[in-house]
Amino acid sequence: MPKDVAGRQPKYQRIAAALKDAIASGEYGPGDRLPGESDLMSQYGVARMTARQAFGVLQAEGLTEARKGAGVFVREFKVVIRRRGIQRLAVEVWGAGGSIWGVDGKGRDPVVEFLGVDEGEAPGRIASALGLAANAPACIRRRRFTLDGKPVLLATSYLDAALVAGSPIAEPDSGPGGIYARLAELGHKPARFREEIRSRMPGPDEAERLALTAGTPVVLICRTALTADARVVEVNEMVLDASAYVLEYEFDAP
């Protein structure tokens, strides 16, 4: 950054930039404790509030985390789950009664906390995708997934309530292979999937339910399951802890 530009920056931003440079250079590595507020006050001749603002910049960018009574540390990004977006949805997995979530965990199946299944109104765009008539209810399934004691994902599936009425899909335990195996039994086997991915910062409820530290973004995945005749049979909205996931896609060149 040009010196004249840096000179016009507020002091807390200049301090934050210096700390970011130190992290990028490896002077402070993952898990290392950064200088404390008093250290920054002494080094830069600033007030405590200025030092706190500098740390706030790093935390907002997801570079650090504050540990009560211990200080501010460079954040460690430990890969918990490698989500193989194509392999996990293969019919050989759920068609054989396997769990698509088990593919992610590589032998460590996530614990599924079932948050409820009921009939209700789907958001407009989802109702439209499912082809629901006005005021027609959707079957809504909500789950939270935990791996090694840490919540990592929230998932909400929407299906046509009339289509799945009386089937295990409308019950807490949908059985081996999950809802895709049950849809196949109903004559509506998923033949194609589409996923849309984006990211943002979490809302307060999401941060609480995923036990996220401040500055942790979430990844949003919206998956649409379609039959061979292009009927949408499920829309699944997922919220992932971005610090816990690597999204992997491997496919042949078209």
C-alpha cells in the first residue's frame, strides 16, 4: 500500500494491517497468540479502544479468535469434513441403503439430530420449484448434523406433502438410504441433482445452533433433486460451518 494512503488510514486499521502482514508472513502461525492490547498500546502509542478496534478488524475477517482470559489467537482452520459433492449422491450409496452423510465423514458418520417433520408452507421459490398449487402444503424435514461433538450443518428438506403422505419420509426415521431411497420406492427416483452454492455471514440463530465463533461465515447449499422426467421431488437448503468443510467436486471434462 502506498505510504501516503497508509498514512491517511485510521490508526486501528494500520495496526490491523501490520498484524495481518505478520500472520501472512508466518511470524504468527495458526494457534499462536498475538500481542495483547497492552502490547499494542505500548508499541503504537494508542489507547486501549484503538487496540481493540484493530483486533475487531481481524476477528471480523475471520483471521483470529478471542479466548476469554487467554488473549487473541490466530485462527486454526482444521478440515473436519471433505464434502465430495458428486460421489455422495451416487445411487450406489443411497440405493444400497447407505447414508450420503457417511461419505462425508469417511467412516465417522455424523450424529443426526432430528429437529422435526411437519407440513407447512414452503417459501415461494421452493413451492414454485416443487410445483405446489396455491396453499398446498410441503413436507418439511429439519435436521442438525454433529461430528465429533461439534455442530457442522443445518439441513431443511422440502417435499410435496401429498406425494410423500403415509410414507416414512413423513416420519422422523425415513429408513435405510434416506428419503431418496423412499422416493424411489414411491416411483419418483431421483435421477439428477443440481446444487447452488454461495456464502454469507450467519444470522444469530444460525450462529447459535452451529456454535460458531465470531467472524465465521457459513456456506449455503441449495440442492434440487429431479426425476428422469425433470420433476422436482425435493429441495434441500443447507447451512454449513465454513470452517469445518472443504467442498470437493471431481468430474470428467464434458
